[in-house]
Amino acid sequence: MSKATSNKPFRAKCTLCNTIAESWHYAAKAPKGATKGMASCECGNITVDSLGYKNLGRVFEKQPGTAEGVE
């Protein structure tokens, strides 16, 4: 896989706590204070991980069906 091509985060919303988990790829030029690598929603139900390409990432859910994609 080549270097990351997207300079945007991968995001998903948790339907349990209504917060957004936002992950920036480690090679992206993220804003100061942004989370690079895996990130979670406030309640810890979902964890996301950016793969570095537009709209591509992984979502891990403790309770299946509780994550929604956001742009």
C-alpha cells in the first residue's frame, strides 16, 4: 500500500452516546490536537481507525449496529 492520499479524517457516530469518533491516518497532516491512529466515541462503544484513503477506515463496535458513517 502506498502512502496515505487523503488529508481528511475517518469518522463514525455512535448512536448510544451521539458523539463522533474521528481518526486521522498517521501520515496525514492533521490539525494540532487531532487524534492520529485509533479513536473512540465518548462512551467507548465504537473505535475507528483511518486507513489513509478517502472514506476508508475500520469501525469496531462493542454493540453491533450502533455506528453510523459521517462525512
